[in-house]
Amino acid sequence: MTAGIGTLDGKVALITGAAAGIGRAAALLFAREGAAVAIFDIDKAGGLAVAAEIEAAGGRALFIHGSVAEAEDCEIGLLKTVDTFGRLDVLFNNAGIIRRATVLEISDEEWDRVMAINVKSIVLMSRHAIPAMKKTGGGSIVNTASGWGLVGGPKAVSYCASKGAVVQLTRAMAIDHGPDNIRVNCICPGDTDTAMLRQEAEELGVPGEEFLAAAADRPLRRVGSPEEIARAALYLSSDASSFVTGTALVVDGGGLAG
């Protein structure tokens, strides 16, 4: 592997939504830091490519094809991870989608899909991850929330509601599973240079460059990179954050500062 500092040496991590964007960046970073990585995604081609990239660099990777919205897929994903690598230390619940719409515009089906992928998936994955972590003395669960889980945003009712739920779900899980030495935290990214950010521009009918320029209107005067968000997830996954649980870590270039 490309040299890292080994902050996840000997650990096993499962990352959802790992075929692209923040999930892909996290999978590559975690592998460089010594983890065996299970890549869970509905995008088979993208997921296999990430696994191949990790293995080509000398790391250990497993691609698992499945939907985080399906309970059976989640159970199978956790079982395959433990069967292959022998344990589970880190679960990064990163998969997510966005639908830019008001309550007058969003359909019931769209609302349910956002909630299933952004919120229910965390419950489905964690339901099987927690018993596996308890068997080996604990672990770390990291959930991807959003700055819009802490403040509201325009034309994004389902997304804001789902990410607010992730923040509160994280806090409740931290309370419930702290006695088992399982830490549960979430990251709250600001606008990040991913395909999903460009999808938002399309949904709103705004030219991509104009949308990105508006998204960069924050103290650091730019949007984030997937790698920058992945480093925050690495911190919460590693022993560097051993006394951190129940927190919502904002990583947004100062966007919520004022």
C-alpha cells in the first residue's frame, strides 16, 4: 500500500456508498491506513473498481453488491464482511441521496426513498454490525449527516429532515451502545465536489459552474473535496478519537460559522 501512518492497522471497515465520492475516498484512505475494507454499493462496476484499486496497491478489499435500503442485503453484507475478514471494527454509514424539492413538489415515493437510504439504512446496517463489534470488544460507527442536518436549506425538505434524523439517531445510538465500547459519531459535510453536488444543480435547473460558485460562498471560499471529508471519517473511526462519541463533526469550510 501507499505509505500511511497505520492508524487502522489490523482493523476491518465496512463502508456503504463506497463506489464513488466520499465513500470511495474513504475506502482508499482507510486501506492506506491499514484497514481491510468491505465496499458496499449498488453500483457494481464502480465498487469493483475501487476494490481492484485497493488490491493493486497491496491492500485487502471486498466488494459487496447490495442496496442499503434492503434489510436482507444489509444482513448479507455484514455476514460476508465478517466471514471474509474475521471481524468488524468500523462501520461507515455513508450512502445517501438528495432530492431538491419543497413539500408541495416531492412525491410520497421520493420522500420514502430519501428516508430509506439516508436514515433507515443506518438502522439496518447497525443492527448487524453492533453484535459483531461486541464480540471483539467494541468498535466505531460513523454516519454521514450534513450541515443541513443542523440548519435548514431551501427546496430540500426530505434531505434536511433525513440528515437531522441522522444527527439525532447518532446521539441516541451513542448513549445506547457506549457501555459496549462502541462509539457512534456523525460527520456533517458542507458542499463537497461530488457527482451528487452536480446532480443538485441539474435538479434546480442551475448551470453547474454557477451552482459551484454559489456553493463556494463560505469563509474558505471553496467547496470541499471527498478526501477532506474522508479524513474526518478516518479520525472518528480511529483510536485518535477514543473519547469521542455522540458528536456531530462539522466539516464545511466554515459555512455554518455565521
